Amino acid sequence: MLDIPGAVEAQWPDEGVAAHYGDPMGEQRAMAGGQVLVDRSNRGVVTVTGPDRLTWLHSLTSQHLERLAPGTTAQALILNPQGQLEHHLTLTDDGTSVWLHVEPGTAPALAAYLDSMRFMLRVEVRDVTSEFAVQTVAGPVPAEGGYVSRTDAAGSPASAPAEGSGLAAAVTTNPFGIDLIVPRSAVGKLSLTPAGMWAFEAARIAGRVPRPGLDTDHKTLPHEVGLIETAVHLNKGCYRGQETVARIHNLGHPPRRLVFLHLDGSADRLPAHGSPVSLPDGTEVGFTGSAARHFELGPIGLALVKRTVPVAATLLADGIAAAQEVVVPPDAGGTVRVTLRRDAVPPPPAGRKLL
């Protein structure tokens, strides 16, 4: 969709798609008021086929997938042995294949990891990014469940359902609408107002939705960015990294927490990605993730800071003053409280206290 007049290409991590089409604020307003089409064809797309696909993915990810109903969207994580985030998956099953999409540039590594874990199971993994692309329809889904393609075979506008029409191979939901996984030949062929990644990212940040790779680093734990609520099933079988997730959820707290930043509007710039977040006295307490200019809220951002930072403290993000708003509370995790029976616990030796 970079061939649309006025299109300006986005920078990292969204090279290859439009940042905007000449009116960033107008695109945000259009997205807030109705349906727009956001080109996210830079995302990676992977398919998993075979009769063991759901039970296999269930065993590898943080989500309960073995009985995933066809057409249902799920979010799942692949963690490393220390419980740190490696991949965030948005996926659906169509009855024969699992379709999943991931952050730009990460599909090859994900497909390679999945392929290495097949063993003797009846599954096949394919990176189909070169064949399929993600097109996001942001806004309410039409009551009739259909969308308008630019032209039909006769060259006239035609209404077509999202699935079963040849337009979309699969559909997943997101907090702002739906994601259509379409053949690359169908990119841009919905007659909707285009909106660029600047508008989408501003809405995402305003919605307090973290983006892996921007609002996370190599040490990020699911609890730190609120992914426990959306991408982790706490009562499923074992998977890599589960021990850390369970320990934090039942007994402890994550070392960092995600915060929403209301940035000082008098600054003529936004904080750079990865720039330090500090207290007014100069103590560094975290890093800046995403930042954007919102058409109503002004400059906003997300940051990952130490859990012990007071929730009322003013922060400096790359030197720009910011008021913080709690996204992940400091007491996240530790949901189980053990109450000891006093008559079952012997008194401590003299000079010692019970912890």
C-alpha cells in the first residue's frame, strides 16, 4: 500500500508499510470514528498443519490450545527456560490448519524453533510470510459480517465475506478490530479508508497494549507487561518457562512493571525507543518502549520500570517529564497467601523471628 498517493514509509520495526498517508491525525480520528484499513503486511505468518497440531502447540506454548474451537482467536507465548518472552503469537485454527502471525522479522526464527520440536508428531510447520499478509480492519465489524473489495471480476465494487470469499485465508481478532490473513495479491483490496502505523500505534499505546520487541527486552517476564491476563493459561500442563510463571504468580512479584506515560506536551520530540527512564534525582529506573502523539491525549508512551518505583512519582523519559499511570500494579503476582496454623508451628528459637 506504499503506492497510495501520500504514503510515507514507516521506520523500524515497521519498514515496508506506511507510517501514514499524509494526514496522521486525521487517520487517527477516522480510526476512532469508524472502520479503517491498516496495512500490517510486514508481520510474519506461519502455518501449522497435521492432526497433532493443537496438542503439540498446547505443549510448547503458554496457552491452552488442545481444544481450541475453529475460528477462535488465541494469544500464546513461547518462553525460554527462564520464563522470559521469546515469541508472542496471535493464532486461530480453521479446522485443518493453525494460522498464526508474529512481529516483523521473527517468523523465520519461530518456524525454525517449532520445526526443531516436531520429533515424531504429525505436524508440518511452514513460514508463509512470502505468500500471505496481515491486513487489519480497525473499528466495529459490520453487522452483515462482510467487507467491500475494491473490484470484482467485472470491475465493479462487490461485497464479500471475510472468510470463504477467497479474500481472507484466516481471521483473528485484536483489541481494535480484526486481522485478515490474505494472499499478498489481495493486499489493499478492501474499500476502506487507509490508516498508517502511526495511527494504529497511537491507538495501541492509548489502549495500554504492550508490543513485544518495543515494550519488552530480552529479560521480560509475562507478568511484567500484563500478558498473564491474555496469553497465559495458569491451569494447563507443563511448558518451557512455566516454573517461573507459576512461582511469580503464586509466591512473588515480577521485578518490573509496565506503566503508561503522559508525556510533557511542551517538548518538541518524543523519547527514543530504549532510552532511559529516571527519577527526578537522576536515578535510572527503567527504559522507554513505545511513544506516539495521540490526537486527543497528546504525547504518550509506555515504559518498563522497576516494581519499587512509587506509583505517584514523576518520571523522566529520555529527559522528558512524564506522569505515570499504573498498567501493571506493583503487587502483581503472589496471588496465593499461605496462612500458617499457629498451633502447628513451633515457636522460633530465642533471638530469631519467623519470616
